[in-house]
Amino acid sequence: MAIFLTRDSKVVVQGMTGAEGRKHTARMLAAGTRIVGGVNPRKAGRTVAFDDHRIPVFGSMGDALDQTGADVSVVFVPPPFAKSAVIEAADAGLALAVVITEGIPVHDAVAFQAYARARGTRVIGPNCPGLITPGQSNAGIIPADIAPDPGRIGLVSKSGTLTYQLMYELRDIGFSTCVGIGGDPVTGTGHIDSLAAFEADPDTELIVLIGEIGGDAEERAAAYIAEHVTKPVVGYVAGFTAPEGRTMGHAGAIVSGSSGTARAKKAALEAAGVPVGRTPSETAALVRNRIAARVSSLIVGAESEP
């Protein structure tokens, strides 16, 4: 099992013929992703060679969907055209649009998020690394060789770099799905959406939540965990040393007064029963401790049965 992305997902790459799109399409194919086409109105009818694969280029998302049955789009188009790309994917009826592009104007992000939501298209991003279900499919820029083997940890993160680090630290245990939701002020899929999906996934046993300064997403996630999540959750919040009033890395990572601080987020998560590491390595150690405790309780329970 997995969330949002499986080996059966058929992926179209919007912007496949550009430098970044071409590079990451090759990496996604190497990871086993079923890429069935690219979209570029100026290059419709051509094919692009990737080692043993020849991927057709379509003139529109509608054509791509009609001819391939695609259900996922990965968006690599430049910021001025990202809004139109997502709207086109939503109009075509795709279930999921993964928007890798950074630097998209906030008003564009607000508009395409609302448009896609109204048409039943889930958006991940923008300004995100995408998502990966190890051993099945990879939609975005997450390096598949960090944690190649599937496992039973679900990960949801605002930060691409921290996604990679936690995947590496816990690669021997493995992941069901890792979702990089992005750190812009306006994103589609959030912590709560991913928590709900992981809670419903029978093959996810523990969830890692990575947040950062700015906004109140982590506080809202903590409230949701307290009410709805029965699986163990371990957290990490980046930005304990960030100065007030300065954007740090992501456009949404800014502390204003006492709002959105790492300490406030840590306190909210811990009040919901979520242990929070001070560093990525400490967070990985907390995960290992939780898994060891869970295994021990299962063994004790089995031994006590008549």
C-alpha cells in the first residue's frame, strides 16, 4: 500500500522537454515510474528518448489523458506558466498534480489551488520535491537511491532537504510513502491531508512529521493528531535559531512576533503526544525508540496470550 502514488500511477510530465524536466524525467523512469507522456504544445507529436524509453509529447493535457489514461501530472514549467499548467491538468480530470516549480506568485498559487480543488484534483506543492513510494513510483525530484527499499514509515515534510536527510537516516527501516508538501505560504496538500491518508493506510505503522517556522500548520496538525490519529507520530521542527521577521529558505518560513515559532510548534505537538527532536538525527533516534517500543509491546502481548 501507499498514499497518493503507486506503481499503477500513470504520470505525465508538463515541461518534460525543458532541461529540468528532461533530467528529472530520466531519474523518475530509473526509479520505476510509469511515465506515459510529456506535454508541450510546440513539440506535439515528437518523442523524447530516455535510454530504453521513448516518451511521446502531446499538445495538451486533454490529449495526453485521452491517449494514455494518465492520472498524475508532474509540473516543471517556469513560474509564469505554472498556473495555466495546473488549470489544464485539472480541466483534463487528473487526480493529482505535483507542482515542483518554485517562485510562483502567491496570487497564482491561490487561484490554481482553488480551481483544482473545485474539480477534484489534488495538488502537492508548489515549490516542493514531490513524493515517492519506494519500490513503486517517484513523482518529482526526490533521489530514489536515498532509501530504495519500502518500509512502514510514512513521512510528510515541508522541507525537501530534511525529507532527504530523514530518509537517509532511516533507510534501513524504509518508508511507505514520503510526501514533500512544500514550504510556500499557499500549498495544496498539507500535513493534515497526509496524516489522514497515512492513518488510513494499513501498511504505514509510524508517521514522521517535519515542519518549520512560519504559519500555524503544525499547530493545526497537532490538534488533528490529538483527535484523529491513532498511530505513533514523531516530529521535527526546523528553525529554532531563526531571527524574527526574516524569511528563512521558504517563502512561508517567517516568524512574526510570537507567532509561528519553532518552540510554539514543538509545544503544540508535544501536548498532542508527539515527541519532537531538536535535530534530524535526534528525530531519527526517536523513531527508532518508538518502533522498538512497539515491537516489544507486540512480543509481550503475544507471550501473554494463552
